[in-house]
Amino acid sequence: MSSTPENRPDPRKVTTSRLVEMKSRGEQIAALTAYDQIMASLLDAAGIDLILVGDSAAMVVQGLDTTVGVTMDHMLYHASLVSRGVNRALVVGDMPFMSFQVNPDEALRNAGRMVKESGVEAVKLEGGKVICRTVKRIVETGIPVMGHLGLTPQSIHKFGTYQVRATEEEEANEIRRDAQLLQEAGVFAIVLEKIPAELATEISGDLEVPVIGIGAGGGCDGQILVSHDMLGYYTEFHPRFVRRYAELADTMRGAFEHFVGDVKAREFPSVDESY
């Protein structure tokens, strides 16, 4: 799509308050993940509003089966790389499993490390009512917090599946309640993952803070995907909510095979490519 005055990104630095402004005027928030400086700089130049340094790095970078195994040190490393490549977008660092669940004081220390050592501008925590005291503690010190409800990958061993959440009214009511509680605790935004579109639309309308969906339909205030998924770079699975904007795995494999063939045939390097 060509750039027009209507869809051209606002050049101003994106902040948590800017996201609230975007919601109030009906402007959709575009968000993607990044794990290194080059990817982050490309996303930033493209006009992405929010870049999440996701614990999804465990799967799409480290080759693990779940996000549970990624550590605080891993996340600090990836977040520091991403921060170096960004000028405009808001950079949010995922708090990994067991970095915030033990108690609010430990969560605060780890959130402080994430901001101070890596340069991110906010952190994201998974969970609802059970983490609200922790969220409030972190926010009170001046660190912005993003919430995450619905399918929360760090709880995969509890769920036992990556299926859609909140299809039953009891769990839907729990997510409605948790969203309100997180807002009251001070989050600046909430990610809703893999829940029915109607429920996500309802929650988005009820909250003052932006709601960013992933597999939650088009009624949210914004959308986020894992960059490696939407680029067709990570191909281990392809959920229905991921639109493939490229097929980089095929392109890269073809380039690698071409290189191998050229080397084997002594066609690379050429005279022009030699000194």
C-alpha cells in the first residue's frame, strides 16, 4: 500500500501517552516483535508504533518448544540489541517466566534491570488478578507496564494447549474482570491473545487503555504479530491469525542453495569478486 497522508506514521516519538491518544482518536496501533538491532531498525523505519522484545525469542531464535526456558539474561541481551536500533517506536521488554511471579520486590528489581540495562521504555507481564499488586508496585516507581491476558504462553503447562481461550462464559468473565483490574493497577495497555473476537471487541470498548490483539479479531485498538511468523521466516507452525506477508524461509533457502551450487561449480567468486 502506498503512503498517503491518512496512513503515513506520525513522525513523533511514540510514548505510552501517545498510545492512549491514538486510541482516543481511533487510530490503530501497529506492533511487531524484534530480537536484534537490524530487525528493530527496519521495523522502526517502516513506521511500527510499538516493538515488543518478546519472550517468543525462546522459540523463533533459540529453538525451544515453549517460552518458559528463556531467562532474564537472555531477554536483557535481546532487548539491548533492539533498543539500539529504534528512534521512534515504543520499545517494550517481555518479563520472562519467574522474573516477576515470586514477589513484587523481585519483580521490581527485574523490571528495573530491564529498563536500566537494556534501554527499553516499558515492560510486559502476563497474568491478571494475581499480578495486580506487582503491576502497581512497578508502575508506582515510574516503569510503565503492559498487561497480557487470554492465551498466556508462560502458562502453557497449566493450559496444556495453545487453543483459543475464553470460549466458555466463566473464563470470559474472568478475562473481563482481569482487564479491569489491570487497568486499575496502572497498565498503559493490554495484549489480548487468542480469544473470541466479540469478547476482545467488548473489552476494548470498556477500557480506557489501548487493547492490542493477537488472534483476537479486528475490534481491538491495535494488532501485534511475531515478526518471524508474519515474514514466513519461522515455519514450525502457522496459526490462522497469522497473515504471511512474505515467505522468507523459501527465499533464504533458495539463496543458500544457489550459493552452494556456485561454490561447488567454482562459479563463485568471479574475477570481479576477487582482489
